Amino acid sequence: MQRLLLIMFFLFSLSLSTLAQSSFIQNKVIAHRGAWKKNSFPQNSLASLREAIRLGCEGSEFDVWMTADEVLVVNHDAEFEGMDIEHVTYEELLTKKLPNGEKIPTLKEYLQEGMKQQKTKLILEFKPSEISVERSEKIGELVVKMVHELQAQDWVEYITFSYEGGLKAIATDPQAKISYLTGNKSPAELKEAGFYGFDYNYRVLKMKPEWIQEARELGLITNSWTVNDPETMTWLLDQGINQITTDEPELLLEILESRK
């Protein structure tokens, strides 16, 4: 009887996860640092995340660093208001504000905000440490653990420039959807290492357009950054790219609508 109940619980949990996955939008549009540009929201702010969700983007990308006291925070640059994030504490970061009055979000706060809805994925970029490879690996481990702590796996896909950090994240959770950003690994190499796919700059893909098809044949996801002009957007769509990361999500949505 106990075994039957465990099986029923597993099947119920699986059905809930499948339902959650099916509710997410799939329109190829990944808002880079949130949808910030049109309305002058601060990049990586909760406001830019909410706007990406309001627009109906497939995903909203954001960037994660670790403070000196190992708090994971959301910010694009290594510095926040003149403070080097890796060399200061979280409490020190709280002495400054974003231009709209928000404080710098912690990863936990950002994920909790994103989990209030089930239509836009959260594309979590964990930044390579400028201190050491070991610290990059630790960040890769800790972001995955935070996602699990909040049971946010259905919402989150990961990207990183740190190959070592990516491998550590994969080791922490082999089911984590982690894509590589740097552009120096072939689809076959990424598949062998356990990555979910690649997210390469469009210039790399214009030099190696065959990688998109190769990745598709290997079952890898494909994304390209940071694409802001309509010609490149159209070229990537014609190549069958899965996702496009852009500062101009409104423009890409218009292009997709015109292609229907």
C-alpha cells in the first residue's frame, strides 16, 4: 500500500510539472536583462522583469554575481554604483539604490518575483568570477541549489560564460538546463559535456551557421545574443534558431507576428 501511494504521489508530481511546463510561452523572445529599454527601467530590476512578463516574452534574462559574504545578487556589471560586488558585502550594496528606487535584488527575491507567474521563463546567467575559477564553480553550484530550495526548476534555464562553472552546475543537478555562452565549443562538445545547448553571439553563428542544424540534430537548444537589428533577427529565424536574446523584445515580437 505504501509503495502504491508513493507511485501515485510521483505520478501526481510529474503531472503538475508537465502542466507547469506547458503553460510557458514559446515565441523565441528572450528579453535581455529584462524588458528595460523602451520604458527606461533599470536593467536587471524587478521592474524590467515584470515588463518582460507583461509583454509575453518567452524568457527574461538576468545576471547573477556573488558578494564577498556569498550572497547571490542580480546585476549585470561586476560593479554596482561604484562597488565591486565580489569584494563587498551584501549590506554594503544596500547603501545604494537602482535609479528607480529599487534595491539590488537578491537571486532569491528575483526568483520569487518571477515565480508569481507561469508564462515567462527565467533565464539565469551566472557570471564567471573575476577572482578565481574555484569561485566560478561555487557560484554555479549555489545558483542551482537556490533554484532547488525555492522549487523553481520549472521556471529556470541557465546560461554562463564559465565552462567550469557550467560543469559544476551540471554536476550539482544533471537535469539543470544549462547553455554555454562563450562560443568556443562545438555542439558535439557541449552534448558530450552534458550542456542543454548554446547561447552564442550572432557573429559566431554567422561564421558557423551549420552549428544551428548540428545542435538541432543533437537535441540541443539554440539561442543567440544580443540581437537588436531586424536583419539579423530575420536571418536567425530563417536558420531555425530556438531563441533570440534582445534589448528590443517589442521589435522581435512585431517581426514574429508579421511572419505568421
